[in-house]
Amino acid sequence: MAIRKKLTILGSGAAGLTAAIYAARANLEPLVIQGLQAGGQLTITTDVENFPGFPNGILGPSLMEEMHKQAERFGTEFIYDNAELVDLSKRPFVIKTSGEEIHTDTLIVCTGASAKWLGLESEQKLMGHGVSACATCDAFFFKEKVVFVIGGGDTALEEANFLTRFASVVNLVHRRDSFRASKIMADRALNNPKIKFYLDTVVEDILDVSKGEVTAIRLKNLKTGKQEELPADGVFIAIGHHPNSDLFKGQLQLNENGYIHTDGVKTSVPGVFAAGDVQDETYKQAITAAGSGCAAALEAQWYLERLEAGEQKKTELTATAAVHE
């Protein structure tokens, strides 16, 4: 039998959990489908220093755990599953997971974004055997090892700094001669004596697939054309993310980069809202994701109130007409 809900939230990161907190406090009894990465990207982040209320910072997983408890306290229901199909062609909207079918009057999409990869065959074959997209998850395995971080944004520099706690040498490879990262993150990396920089440089290949482990990395300088093969024990990919919006292609309006197009948090389908990194191509911060989650919950609440008011008026008009017949 299908589960019937007034509001369902896809995703359990900062946006999804904030939406759940607000919706639960409005007595909407929201259902959160947590997704493949429960807690979102903050669960693979170390110190979060810019989320208000934590002057000494807080670990990403700890922050998400506290938000989960808060949402649960107010009556949010959680499903530890992933949405496999959605039908937004009519209301109630239909969501199918591996084990459940949910019919919902409103939907908030907070499916976030996923790491991008270099596109190398060796990268995928060596995933989990020296290649990683999560320093927080895997840094422990590279104590006193030589590692490379690929990227030039906040994520890459944060991961490089974090890895210096474990690795003997951290090499940062970036295809440009300047960083896209914030100045504070760039300064931290530049002032860290354990980080060596390879700028204007790209990864040609990761070795050695035949041995089933990372043994070296082949780099190419874009300005000089020089190639070099350097010993490596691990390679961490940190070149950005793409929105997890494939499920909504052909149903919601997406922009050219795949982000859900929104007016505020309203999508192209009335009653469907989107929040967080799946619709935010600009800021991509935990606090902006949480803020948009709040806005989405409020919009869903107001939409349901208008819907119920309209149905009530329709019932009253029908009753009045029956009296006069």
C-alpha cells in the first residue's frame, strides 16, 4: 500500500533537514527520503568553521547528526532509501524507492550534488585503491605517504590542508596559475610547508592499474608541455560537483548545467520546490542550503494552506448548491 503524505523531502543534507525541521514544526509530518549519502556532503567534510552558532567550529558529520535529531524530535519520518522514479505529471506526485511508493501533495527536492571526476579510465579502475574523492573518509590510510590533490577551489585546498595531518607530502595540482578558492583557504594552503604546488598542470594518467594500486601520477605542464611521472601513493580528486537532478529531466526545468531552475525555491511545477546545491549554482554553502531549505518548507506550507482553503471553498459551494436544488 502506498504511503500518503502532505509533504515529502528528497535528500537529507543541510537543505533537506532544515526543510524537515520547519515543516515538522508546522505539523506537516514530513517524510524525508535520505538518499544514497545520508546527511549530504557535510558528512564527508572535516571542520565547519563558518556555520553560525559554532564559534570553535564543528565537524561536518556532527552538525548533520544534530540537525537530524532536531528534525526527528519534531516528528519527521525518515526512510533510509533512494528515490528511483518520480512522476510529477499530476498531483498527488508519486515517488518510488526500492521498497516503497509514496504519494505526496507537495515535494521539496534537496538531492544536492556529487563529485566530478577527471574522466580517466585509470581513475575509475583505481577507485578505492588509492584514488578517492573524500579526504575525510580516506586520509587515515595515507599516513606518512605521498599524495596528490587535484583542483583549485575551496574543496581542494581544504582537503590538501587536512591531508597534511596524515601524509608526509601533499602535492596540489591545478590547471590554472591562480586559485578559485577563497583567500583564507588559499593562504592556509600556501603557508603550509607540507604542501607542494603544481600550477598550470593537468593529470595525464594515474598509475598503475596492472598492479591494482596507485604507484605514480603522470602530469603535464600546460605552458611548457613538459611531462613528468612522479611517485604517488594516493590521488584525491576535488574538481567540483554536478547537481543530482537526472531524476527530474523532462519533468522540471533545468538550466544548461543541469541545476534545477527556480524562482526563489519554486520550480516549474506548482507544488514542487527545490533547495540547496541541486538548484544553487552560485553559493554552494551549508548556510545558504539551510536557508533555502527553510524557504522551501514555508512555501510548501503556504501552498498546502491555499490548496486546503480552495478545497474547503469548493466543498462549501457544492453544499450550498445542493441546498438550493
